Amino acid sequence: MKRALSAAMCFALALGLLAGCGSLDEVELDVSEPPTASTEPTDTAALELDWDAAREKYDPETTVLTVDGDEVNWGEFFYWLNYCYTSYAASMGAVSDFDTPYIYDNSMTIGSMLIDAAKSYCVQYHALEVNAAKEGVELTEEDEEALQALLESDIKDIVGEDGTEEELFATLDEIYVSRELYDFMNRAAALYSRAYTTLYGGAGEKLTEQEVMDKAQEYGYMTAKHILILTTDSEGEALDEAAKAEKLAEAQDVYDQLKDKSGEELETAFDTLMQEKSEDTGLASFPDGYCFTTGEMVEEFETATAALEPGQLSEIVESDFGYHIILRLPLTPEDKVMQFDSAGTPYTIRAVVAANLYNDRFSGWIENAETSWSAVFEDLDLKELFGL
């Protein structure tokens, strides 16, 4: 029984270090709904494409292009071409003419867009390989063991408990994945993660405190604790005016106990009252306060925090949730942000900065990659490839 396969069958490997931070990027194939109905194809017969015959037009080892001097062969390029076509057709419908202008960029045809997208995937993988080598990044014994375990898992999951490597790659060949390509892509997945660890540490520990703090300031991070007195009921509905007045009086009492304190005395008293009085459901998850940046908290909370200096107490701040009394804290590299790993553990600012720096570095490798088509493929035409 077949399942969703490992990296070799995915057009974008699941390599993100953080949600939205650092990954072997997906190439954009804009296949959202067309902007107007008049631009949709109508009653035009879909092309009948013989992919197997097209694949056989060239030897799989024929060089299609180079990326920073690294060769991309026909077998690899053809896999991505097939995937890009399949992805496009699944969302937009089968292609009726490769010469049709691409709906989201009329300077391209559908055919040239597919070729460009396939090339972009190849650039990502090879730019990673070339630049990781320049940085001295090598897979470890642990990585090699994980790759072997992945192979064994794929054999079991794709062709069965008693399956063999030969059977696995016969199955993968149906979607144009050779053993060489399978190994290359899975090793790229491992190399992507290993490069991050080598350059920045597993959680950014190779960055200096100053490097982390400079970026944290650039990203606009702030850390604050608050005591929240809710003005909504358990269903999230606003309390009536009488009940709300009682809540305000409660918040005022808390504020009055804190307003004349400062330094360690203020923080100690604040923590005690926070545990006793705060009705924030997130307190258990963030007992040391919230580390956030623009747009992650309600506007009133964000604005009030930004107006404070570290160690300073706010007056009572009202939001749709209730009354907040905020204590801004000094920012540190180990503050936990509101992004989480797969186990639900929040990342630190240090980890976020490292992931963003790596993502920028990886993007630079791609953007600065030098590519060159081989003479045979520089004018590749899909109509000619498929004999149309």
C-alpha cells in the first residue's frame, strides 16, 4: 500500500526550522483562482502528453544546466518538470496549449513558466549543496544512520514488510524518481538541517548575545507580564456595566498595591498578585511573561508595553478582554516567543534569530547562484519535447 512518500517524492521538503522561518523553500507556482472568469480556458481539449516517451528523449545523465558549476542532469530536471506540470494541472486544469500566456505573468507562457519553475527547484537543491560544502558542512554519522533508517522505512511503507530496495525504486520510477535522485534529495534534507546546526548551533547557541539582541530589537520584540482582570464571561461575551465596574474596582485594588513599588520589590509583588489575581488563561504556559512583536497581542496591550521602559509598571489598560496591569521586562536572548515546535514548546528569541539568519543566508545562496543552460536545453520547448 502506498503512502505519501519521503523527501524524494515531495516537491518541497518539510524542513522548516520554525513555522515561517527557514526552509528549503517551495517555488511559487501561483495556482490560485483566476482573477476573472473571462480568463479561464473554455471547452478546449487537454493535451495528451506521453511523459514516458518525453523522458526517453535524453539520457538521464545528460547535463541540462549547471548551478554554481554543479551539474543538473536530465533525470532530475525531468522529475521537477513533471511535478510542476502535475501541480499546475491539479489546480488549474489540464493544459491545452503550452503557448498560452501564463495567467499571472503574461510575459511568460505556461510552457516557459513550467520550465522556469522546474529550474528553480534544481537551483535550490544545488545551491545548498555547493554552499554547504564551501562552509565546511558535512553529514555526520548520525545523519547517515537516519538516512539509512529512512530508506528502510520507505521500503516497508511503500512496498510492504517484505519489500526490497529493488521493488522500492521500481515503484519510485513510476513518478520518475531514480535511486540517484532519491538519495540526492534526502541527503539535501539532512544537509539543510546539518548546515543550520553547524553554522548557528541547534538552537542558535553559536550566536553572540549582542548578535541576538541586535536582531531582536530590529524585529521589535518586547517582553512583559500582565495581570488580567477579565470583563468577559466564559463564553467570551461582555459583562454588564455593573459587573464590569466591579472588575475595574478589583483591577484598581491590584494597581494600588503595586504603584509605589519599584525594582525587585515590584517584581516580587507583581508575581504574587499575578498568581493570585490574573485571569489570563495563558498564564500557565507563559509564567515568565509574553515575548512578542508587532501584531501578536491586542493593540492596547502592545501600545502600552511599547510606552514603558523595562522594569516600569503601566496604569490600568483596558482592552476587549478586560483590564490589564502590565510590567515590562528586560529583553533577553532566552525569552520564549509565541512560536512553537512540534511538541508545543515555545522557541527562544535566540532560536528565532538563528532561523531567520539561516533563512536569509539560504535565500542569498539561491538568489546569487550562477546558472547556465547547456546548449542542448537553452531553447527547450515543451511542444517539441512532447511531439506536439
